[in-house]
Amino acid sequence: MTSLYNNIIFGPIRSRRLGLSLGVNLLPIESKLCSFDCIYCECGWNADHPGKRRFNAREDVYKMLDETLEKMVGEGTPPDVITFAGNGEPTMHPDFENIIDDTIALRDKHCPNAKVSVLSNATQIHREDVRRALLRVDNNILKLDSAFDETVQLVNKPQGAYTVARTVELLKAFNGEFILQTMFLRGEYLGKLVDNTTEEEVAAWLRLVEEMRPKRVMVYSLDRDTPCETLEKVEKEELQRIAERVAALGIECSVA
Ligand code: SF4
């Protein structure tokens, strides 16, 4: 079963890779809101969430984050990272830039060693305010799952105009100040074969990685339940081999 985050602040979750991570959800609490509708989305299909399309107010995010950070620091367990993720795409929030500035100020006030991370599908990076905000956070993590439009249409199901070429141009404009995140998976969807691990896919994706030169790449595969139930996880060893090919380009790559 897929599931939603039921609050503005979620976690903290401890992971070996990130340490103690506190999540921030700018999207509706009772439904999903995203500019993609990925077949692997752990929040489920967009159509399953016809609920209110209301973003959480900047003031509420500020108040809850302020209180939570104060409490965590008071208990001697400050977060290692504050991560923007949740029920959809955080950069769709109209006040995203101001919320990032609030978060950086709260981080500096309560726990200056914590990092601020944003997990985004990169559909809003044409907006100057989103670009500016992403350049201010510690970990600007942006998604690109394939070098081919056809695959992106099948796997990510963009809800508006989207092309890989345009996204790559916008990603290049970050001048390496971003972390590229790619989901590798196989399976079947709508009677079509889904597989972004073929040699053709991986080779084309690597060419784009080389062209964009992100400061780091993160590759991963399925972890939780997915709305499309005919998908298959790519094993760690195979992800490791892809990571080695990224490393051969002189770019650090981690397998999640
Ligand atoms: S971009 Fe993220 S939140 Fe949006 S549909 Fe894909 S996995 Fe779900």
C-alpha cells in the first residue's frame, strides 16, 4: 500500500547515509500534489488523491519547524539534515523561496551544523525564484530518470510540457551546483515494457551526466510499495556497476 505523510513535519528518520533527517512536507496533508505522476511514487497515483489542492502556509511551516527544532535541540538530538520531500513536489509551492530562507534562518538559529536538502523532480527549475532558492540549500537534489522523452513519459508521466532536452539545459545552468538523482527500475506498465537499465538507456544517460557534470549522482531503485504493481527492483550490484561508470567520469556516485 502506498501512503501519505500526515503532517507538515515528519520523522525524524535515522539513516546510515544521512544521519538524523527531519522531513518537511509543503504539500497537502490529506492528498498528493505533483507535476509528475511516477509509476513508482510511494504516495500513489495523482488520481487517487482528488483532495484539496492546498499548500501548507508559510507561517504554519515556520511555526512547526521552529518548535520542532527547538524541541530536538533541547533533547540533545538535533537533526543532521532538514529534508524537503513529502506528498509531491515541494518547488511547486508559490512561497518556496521564502520558506527556504525561513528554514535556513531557523537552521542557523537552532542547529547550524544541520544541512538543508531539497528532493525535487526539476519541473520548476525554469522559475527564477525556485532556481535562486535551490542554489542556497546544501543539497539541491534533482531528478532525471532517463535520457529519452519516451521513457520519461512512461515512467514519470509529466503533467505538463516536459522535454529531457529543456530540462538538461536548465540543469546545466546550475554549473554543477546540484546532485542528480536517478531511479532505475524494470517492469511493465500499460502493456509496455519499462526498463531504464538497458545498455542503450544507461549509455545515453551517462552521456547526459557527463554533459551536465553534477557535483554528485545518487542512483537508487524501488524501496517501498508502488502504485504500479508490475515493477521490479534493480539489485544493488547492478546499481553499483552503473555507479562505477559514473565514477569513471570523475563524478562521485552513491547507491542508495
Ligand atoms: S516526482 Fe516524486 S512525488 Fe512526484 S510523482 Fe514522482 S515520485 Fe511521486
